Amino acid sequence: MNIIVMVIDDDKESRESLESALQLNGFQVRSFHSPRQALKEYNSQTIDVVITDYHLPGMTGMDILKTIHRKKSDTPVIIISGEQEKDIASRSLQFGASAFFPKPLNIKAIITILKKLTKKKMSQPPKFSTH
């Protein structure tokens, strides 16, 4: 599987835990604590799905969502948050997030959503070079 997931979370423990779980399930992961650095990287790489914390230094997950959808509207964005505010979840989904998950994260549910979001790409045969 060649699915690349970008994880943006300023909480190191949460970010590394999610990164490890995704890697164990066959996903390639690019993780960032800085939303600005993540967006720079997003512009220069192919990213299949973005998972971002809502509360980040200098911006929110909603800012990330809006920026990504302005650039490539078909990249799924999943928002996660340790805050139990219902309006964050509903606003995230209203503005086009593919899913919202509260912390502590349900990794099994996230993997299920990632597989659904990337099903088309996962079913494509790998591309081999003939050179």
C-alpha cells in the first residue's frame, strides 16, 4: 500500500502514537508539530489524507482544512481534538472535513475511515517502471 497520511499535532505523544499505529497498519506517514511546516510540505508532496489536531500553535485545524481545500479540494482531511466541544465537530464536518475524532483517539475507527477514504487508490495495482 502506498497511501501517504500527513499527521499534524503539536502534542508529541499523541502525534507519535498515531504515527506508529498508522505505520503498523501499512500507511506511510509524514508527521509535523508545526502547521506551517506541514502546509509547506503539503505543497511539495503528494499527500493522500491529512489528519490534523484542531488546536495548533498559530492556527486551527479548520484553517488547515480551508487551506487544503483551496489548493486541492479532493484531499480528505480528518480533524481530531482533545476538546469536547460539540460545535468543533459539527463545524469541521460542515466545512468539509471527512471525519472528526475526539481524543483519546479510537485508532481502529480511524484506520477504518482511512481505508474507506483511500479505497480507490489502494485497489490500484502498483506502478512499475520499465527502465
